[in-house]
Amino acid sequence: MASESIDHFIKFCTDANIDPSHHRDSVRKYVLAYQRNLERKNAFKVMFGNVFINWEYTDRGLPRRDAAHWINVLKYFDFSSVEVQPKSILCSMQHRLKTLGLNADPNFACRVFLLTNMNFIASQLGLERLFCEYEIPDAYNKSLRFFALGADTAFDVLLTTGMFCLIMDECKVDEAEVEKQIQFLKLREEELSNSFKVKQIRAMNGRPRLRSKLADVKRDINSVEVCVIFMLRICIFLTFCTGHGRLRQVGPGGEVSERLFHAHQAPSLFSDGADACAGADQSRSSDYHGLVCV
């Protein structure tokens, strides 16, 4: 889920003309683009100066993101160093959280502030999901009571904008973890690309034809027969050199006959063996009959 959130973040940077390599600034711009109830352009100018951003895209083309997505994005932030000013919006939220018996430290209160001001999310549903993420029992009723306690508290847009700028200025971003997730996505894309190329090559080449397989088998059979003929001739030649030996002949029915011969008979036997081998080479459809000298 974390890598999926970073994937959406990278797509936002591409569409909004933001350099994602500056992790702290780009992640804060991402959160700012989805905030409501504040002056986004003024806040952007205070935080980043005259840096370019595609306002047409952020005003009209932003895709919807759910509460689970933003809870994962906010995990890359550390708000424990944010200073809570008296009578501020954050101080009011801390008071309400304490009334409900919940954690009211700045790290949790800032997440509540940002999540309840996210576009495309109902504030109560977002807060309920955050309570569930922190395993707070009876999350639905406590989220309703949280907003009921603040029903008579009103803050204008300028105060909300100032509170957001203060939080974003004093918070810390885990840039190492963001970079780790970005590298993981790049490796996954390269792996998928290589896998697709291999499948494409296989689809273009196709499976080997049956004709090619038969040609390979025929080539192997020929090489075996050549080796047999060569060994038979060597055997006859060695017998000629020793002066005597026995000739074993295998008949068509499998019967075996042997006879002795002497050196002066070897030339005729050599030619007979060669003729027999040649005949076997020409007729592969019948059983192979050969001569073996022992």
C-alpha cells in the first residue's frame, strides 16, 4: 500500500510539473494541492516562493484519493516538533481529543487537522478511518463527538492557512523512505518491461516447426550410423594386424554365427564388412545387420 501511495504521488508530480527528486518540498506540495478551507495559492507562495506549479491541473484535474491513501502519505511525516500555540486551531483540536480520552500530542493532532481538511473526503469518515488505524475503540461515535465538541468553534480561512503553513514548516519528512519506495517502483517497472519484451520475442518467433524437429532427429541418426560404420572398420583392421580372430555375423532373424579366419583372409572380410555397412546405410527401413569382430 505504501508503494501504491508513492506511485500516485509520482503521477501527481508529473502532471503538476513538480520535480519529485526534492522529496520534502514535493511531498508538501502534494498535500497542499489537496487541502480545502484555506488559500492554497497564498500558502504555496509563502512556503515555496515563486516556484512554478500547474495550477490549472491542481484546480480542475486532481483525481480523487480516499482516506486510506492520505493516512499512508502522512506516515512519511513527523509532526512531533510542531509547536502548538495557545488558542490556535491545533490547540482546540488537542482539547477535544483530551476530552475524548485520546492521544493529544502534536504528532497525532496534526494528522487530524490535515486529514479533516482533505478534498474529496468527508471529514467524519476520514477521522473515523484514522481512529481505526490507531486501533481506537468505538471509532464511529468518537469521531462524531469530536466534531460535536467543536460545533461552536469557528476559524476563518486565513487562520486555517496560517496553521497549515506553520505545520508544514516545522514538520519533518522521511526522505530516505520516500526515495526507497521510488527506487522500488523503478525496479518493478524495469522488471515488467523486460518480461514484456521476452513475451513479445517469443510471440514473434513462435514455436519450432515439426519439420525442423524431424531434421534434427534425422541428423542425430546419421551421426550414430557413421560412428558404427567407422568402429566396425577399425575393428576389422585391428584383427588384420593381429593375424587371426573370430567373425560374428548377425542374421536378419537375430541368429548369430561365428567363424575363425586368418590374416590372409582379412582383406576380403574387410571389403565384405564395408559392403555390409554400406547396404545398411542405404536401407534404414529394415533392421540393421552388421558384422562384429571379436
